[in-house]
Amino acid sequence: PAPTPATGGARSQDINALITKTALYMERPTELDDGTVISEFAVSGSELRLTAALPKGMAEFSDGTRMSASRAICGRRAFVPLLQGGATIRATYSASSKRRAEEIIVTSSDCVS
């Protein structure tokens, strides 16, 4: 009999292993191109969760901030294979006394230019 093609389950195990490895080995803190500083990396299934702080001097989280943060995540070389493999990256920006916590969710479809 012909070999059975790899199933989505095998692929999802591969991407989950890659997400776990990325979370384990990323430098802390990591600064993205837009100045966002990531202090923590965590894994939840096929999602890489980032705990981030706004770039220095930025007091509020705007639509422009959301767009530049998404671009910075899409452009981070370590994240590209995760996104291409179907992972989701969720960045939670910590709250301050003047603003609530904000969150962005990035998938490969957000990285199409």
C-alpha cells in the first residue's frame, strides 16, 4: 500500500514545537523595529504570546501603533516561519496608570504587503 500522506496533526505538532523553541530561546528583553520591548514569551497551543511595552515616549495605543506593531512582528525574522506555519502571535501591551492593557493578534494574513 502507498504511504499515508502527513496529516494536519503532524504539521501542527511541528509548528507547536517550533513555537515552543522560539519562546524558549528568544532574548529577553527583545526590541522590535518599532521600539516595542517584549519582556516575556509564552506558548499556548499554536499561539506565541508576547508581553510587551510600548516604545519609549509613546503614551497611548492608537491605530497607528497597532499597525506599526503588526508590521514589526511580521518583519521579525524569528517569527516568519511561525506565521507561515499557521501560528498566531498575540502581543499584550501592559497597562499603565493612564491606559488599559491592549492586545494585538497577528496571523500570516496580516503580514501580506
